[in-house]
Amino acid sequence: MKATVTTPTAPDVSAADVARSLGRCLALCLMFLLQCMAKAFGLAQRAVLSVCQWLNTRHNFTDQEDPLIMTGWQYLGFGALVMFVATVISIKW
């Protein structure tokens, strides 16, 4: 039996077909980008809400015998004040 030889021919692709495929690809890329941005914004929103909740609630930062109860804002402010004083003290006059 003799094998038949076929030569592959390129399909007829017009510029409109290429433009249509490129448009679909760009639309899918845009959709993926928007979905990733929405997911990232949702994650950022949850992070900001949890940080705000931590900053505004009262916490016990020491042991149970002599409690030091401060909000997160007070804790950060005290830390910033300590850093400022340490910087001023460490400057060589």
C-alpha cells in the first residue's frame, strides 16, 4: 500500500481574524488584571480594618499583677516618643 503524501497548507487568516483574536486576548488580560486588583483591594481593606480595630481597642501590655492597659494608638505614640528621646540623647553635642 502506498502512503499518500499531503502537504499542509496554511489556513486563510485575514487581518480581521488577527485583530479579533488580539481583541479577545486583550479583553481576557484586562479581565484577569481587574480580578487581581479587586482581590488585592479586598485584602488591603481587610488588613486596614483589622489594624484600625487593633489601634482602637484596649490591650494589656504587661503581666496580670501590675497591668498596663493602653490602646494601640497610645502604645505606638509611646514607642515613637521613646525613639525620639533616644535619638536626641544619642546626638553628640
